[in-house]
Amino acid sequence: MGWANGRHALVTGGGTGIGAATARMLAAEGAKVTLLGRRREPLEAVAAEFGGTVVTCDITDRDALAKAIDDARAANGPLDYVVLNAGIADSAPFGRTSRESYNRIIATNLTAVFDGAQLALPDLLQGEDKRLVVVASVAGLGGIALAAPYAASKHGAVGLVRSLALEFAKTNLTVNAVCPAFVDTPMTDASADRISERTGRTEAEARDALANLNPNGRLVAPEEVAASILHLCHPSSRSITGSCLTIDGGVTAA
């Protein structure tokens, strides 16, 4: 087997997109993978490919998340790699952004990252080569019009990652973020749907518009992001901590 043989990886939002691609790659390296999310059906479909474990919960409910992590430990042992990938997005002019939408995005993209990291911490401070990877966004490194709450949540996630990296720099835990641009995932499909509804463009035209926001003119493949997460989990990456690895087709080069 591979370098992750027998180690336990927890991936939130593991049923689709980046989470699913990451779970597959970690399993291919021999990890025991727990997939965590709200919808059981897509999680089970991915888990069936490699014999993974499925745990369902609403990550914005800390008590439910704590139980889910306990269930993951019971199934596969202490956590070695924790990939906090689950997230949501929305877009609207700031003046028409509701407090309800803001609260929902912050709860999912930031508060749940805080909770997930804190609940996993006892395992991550015991043993060798422990990894915490947060899926943030290039929106966490700069501003983005029409999506202020999303950008705020990802800026918060990046700040949390950098702070934890410093706090635990002398331990065997590394804490990093990956910051992709628009990725070919269901989240981007939903963004394309909103653009289509609001502008009258076809869905294909809306997807092309999103792809063209990446300087290379194409959407990032989930596997490209997953490969970067895998790199950060590898034993040779033990000196990489506090990084915000961009997979963005050149967005942050400008």
C-alpha cells in the first residue's frame, strides 16, 4: 500500500467535488477514510468505491459534529488527517444580502471549521505527521464583488489556519489551507444556475463566464485541488505549515 497505509483520514463534504476526489486519493494511498456530510446517498456512493466509512451530520451543529467525530474514531481509530472541505456559497449585492444568508455562510464556512479543528485537536496532537487541511478559496486572499459574506468567511478560515499553524508549530501537527479559484463542482454549477436565472444566459454561457474569471480560461478540476491536499498530507511536507496553497489558474498572479 501507499504512504498513508492504516492511517485515518476524515474528510468533510466528502460526497462530491473536492472532498470526493480527496477521499479517493487518500484511500488509494492506503488510508482508512471517513466521509462526513449531511446527505448520506452521495457519501455512500463514494465510500463504496474503496470501503470507506460514512458519518452524517449537520456540521453547523457542534454537538452533532462532536458525535460524528466520535463515531469516526470508533470506526477507524484516532484521526491522522483532517480535511475540512465542506462549504457553501451565495452571491448578491451587499445591500440586498440578508443577515440570514450571512449567518448561514459564516456558520458553515468558518464556525464549523473552528469546531471541526477544535474537536479533532486531541487526536492531532498525539503521534507523528498529523495534518489539518482547510479548503478555503482565493476569495480568502482578496476581495470579491457580490459575495461579501463568502469572502469574509474564507478570509476568516485563512486567518484561523495561519494562527493555528503558529500556535502548534513546535508539534507534529501542520495546519494549511488550499485556496482554489472556480472549481468544476456542484457549487460552481449552482453559481452558474444563479447567473442564468438573473441574466438570461444559458447555463453553458454562465459556466463559461465563471471559467473565464480564471486567467487560464478554464475551471479547476477537483482532482487538481485534491492532489495539492494530498501533497500537504504527505510525510515529506512536515515543514509546510501556515501555507495558503493557491490552485487558481493565475488569479493571484495579478
